[in-house]
Amino acid sequence: MAMTAPTDIVGRHATNGRPILQSSEHALAEARALLPLLAQQDSQFEADRRLPDAVVDRIRATGLFGIVMPRDLGGSELGFADLVRVTAEIGAVSGSAAWIYGVLAGHSWLINLFPADAQQEVMQDPTTLLATVFRLNGEVVEEGDGYRLRGGLGRFCSGIDYASWVIIGNAVKKSDGSMEPRFFVIPRSDLEVLDDWHTMGMRATGSRSIKIDDAFIPAHRSCSLADMLAGSTPGARLHESAVYRLPFSSVAPFSIVGAPLGMVQGMIKRFADDLGSKLAEADPLEVAEQSATLGRIAEVSAEVDAALALVIADAETIDRARDPREITPLISARISRDWAWAVQRARHSANRVFEASGGTAIYDGERMQQMFRDINASSQHFAFTWDRAMPAYGRAMAGLKPGSFALPSRK
């Protein structure tokens, strides 16, 4: 990506605060240096139902959270393909750490869709992290030079323990009774975090619900969903790169898709290493008796490698775009198809590995059981819904009118 923003936005932060990553190789090297720490502590992360602040601060110190943030805001502006690669690397040793990383890194792109005043206010410190709740209930009405939100409640606020701001989606009830879907940026001080994250998997993400009883939101901290889908947001006019003028629905899930794909790669490697250790001193006949299992390793690893390569190729298409019109409706539908296909194929591969892992894998505390739960939990995300993405691509291929975009239900 390449961007030139007005220097009065927050260009003064370009040389201080967050470390700058110079290349894909630099980003991957920083990520790989973190892996021993994350692998060693991942079981404790799950027991605690969160990542320690010190671990998030360690990631923050690498500059990896700024991987898709514009340089003028203090980021590295490498691109979404690198975000996917780094998230997958982390996911191979810690699914929850990968999810938290991807979510918080990706939101440094989302804030740049908002007006300049919001970017300036939120990103005064370029190490600031943002969480999201794309569907928050409650009522929003116009009030003065802004909006009043009351009775807000929303689930799945990944990264809330480390975020200073939260981006939320809701609909404004206009004076004429009509509803206008919008997104808002709210300081963490305006909300309450509910400790309700008790789940089958992804426990260490701490993706708890948030509650907002009453908050005033200035107009400059809001952006219409229609503009976000059309690529015509106030922030889009500030940045040269086409990625800021693309519909957010065609970009945002790149933040998280690397996590489940990396998890499955890590699960396959662990299974292969364990089997190799068992067979290291075995006689040829015993090794031969494991041919079906060894073949299973080859098949599932090929499927997951192909899934990750497909997603990275899509991300590179986004990164290379110089005009939003290059991302046609068919390409957009294909990208959504590939997110769902890649993650669900990876989930199927993980389940095949679990099938072959033996009875020991069902015990609490067993690494295989945790990985199995994390992969299946992360694959439930709305962006990876097979039954939504596949018909949508079929419609696009057949030249039929696409369905309207809708935010997912809280349930």
C-alpha cells in the first residue's frame, strides 16, 4: 500500500512511538521471535481467559500492531497479505494470541475510514489499540452536534482488555422515524465490560460483552455504513491508497482469517512431531502400518497450505489495487467465498487430525483438545459462514443481483 495524507492529520507521529517495520521479512522475523514465549504460556493464557498485559505490550513493542496502519499515523503500511502471514505464524503456537493480534492490528485500518478529527483524536498516540463490536443494540438518536446512545449491549469485543477506544455499529433513529446504520468511535471510559466470556474455545481472547448505559458521541466520531460499503467515507478522501476506499466488508475479515489457518498448521505439525517421536525407533513393519496416518498428514497439510495461499493471494489483490473499481463485485464475492472456504476446509482438516489423535486427546489439559476447541470456535465467525458466502458467490458468477449486506445478529 502507498498513501500520502495531509501532514496536519497526525504526520508528526510518523517518526516516534510505534517501531516501523521495513518489509515483510522484518515483520515475520519480529513475529517468529515472539513464538517461544507465546507457545510456552498459551495454556496459562487459556486458564486465565486472557493474555497478560505484558505479552500484549511485548507485541506492541515490535510494531506489529501497526502493520496495516498508514505511515503518516505512525504505522508501517505493509499490507493485508503481511497481516495474514503474521497472524498465521502466531496462530501456529497460540490461537487466542493470533486472534487478539489480528483484531487489534486490523482496526488500525478501520479507524482511517473516519473523519480527520477522529483520526487525530484517537491516534494521538500511535500505539493506541482499538476494539470493535459490529452490532451493538440499544437506541441511538441525533442530539446537538452528535448522537446520544442509550442501553447499548454487545457481544464479542475481542481485545477490549487492551483497547483505549471501541468502534461500534448501530442505527440512528432519525427525527422522521427512519433508521440510518452508522459506526461510532467511543472511548473505553464510556463503557462497562461484562465478564461473560465462558466458551468452548478461544477462551484466552477474553472477547467479553460491553455495556454502554448512556454516552454522547460527537459527530466527528461517526461514519455511515453506506459510505463504508461504498468506499466513500470521510477518511477515504484523506488517503491515496485504494485500500481506504474499498468497502470495509471486502477488507475487514483479513484481520482474523490468518488465525484459524495458522492454528490448523500448528495442530498438524504437532501431530506429525508426536507421531514421528513414537515411530523413531519402530521397525519397518510398524512404520508401514501407519501409512494411512502418514498419508492423512500429507493430505491435510496440503489442504491447509492451499487454503492459506488462496487467502494470501486475495490479500495481495487488495494490496495491489490502485483504484477501488479494480475490486469488482465478482472479485469481492470471490474474496468472501475464499475466506469461508479456506477456514471451513482448515476446520475439516483439523477434525481429521483430531480423529487420529487417540483417546488421550479428549482429556482436559491436553494440547490437542485445546487446539481442536480453538479451531472450531474461531471457525464460527460470521465472516466464515459457508452457507452465506457460497450462494453469494454463485449469484455473482451467474450475474444475479447481490443480496443486501447485513450486520450479523448478536446471537
